[in-house]
Amino acid sequence: MGQAFLFILVGLLLAKAAGAAFQTISGWSTTQPIGAQSLAGKANLLVFATWHNPLWEELVFRGIPFLLLTLIYRRSTDLPTGAMWMYLLIPSMIFAYYHVPVHGLGTLFESFLIGILWAWAALR
């Protein structure tokens, strides 16, 4: 369990670094919020985002595809290699595109790497 945590932590740091490098090379950057919010609004947003957003993303981008994968291959003990690659790549690409409207094109590569990382962790 400790090794998995360290792997995910290092993977997230590397994804952040790769995302920053991608933003520097491409010239794309994350979008900045327009307009000021009150402190209460920011606190409410933080509380909401802390439980809602991760729960939503895990259910949609990893939970549902994993459920489909297990339903399709429920009789076999090992998943076929192609199915595992599809589980790693397809939800991770959708996960990356999902973040573009709010965070900008600069987070595309970083979100893709983080999606792959969490999908790999789910398969472990």
C-alpha cells in the first residue's frame, strides 16, 4: 500500500512537471478566473469541490468504465491486454478533454497523464 501511495505521489508530481513543460513549449496556459469572489463564495466552492468533484470524476471516468470492463470480462481471471489499454487510454483522453473548458488547453497533457495514473492504480 505504501509503495502504491508513493508511486501515485511521484506520478502526480511528474504529471504536474510535464504539464508545466507542455504549457511552456506550447504557449497554452490554464485559464484564470474572471472577476473576484467573496471569501464566503470561495470557501463554499472549496467545500463543494473537495467532495463533489473527485467523487464525480472517479465515478464517471474510472468507476463506470471499470464496471463495464468487469461485466464484460467477469468470467476470466485476467483481463486481456487490449481491454486494459482501452481502459487506460479512452477514459483518460475523455478525462483530459473534460478539463479543457474550465482550465484551458494547457492542462490537456497534465490531465491525460493524471487520468492514466489513476486508471493504472484502479487496475492494481
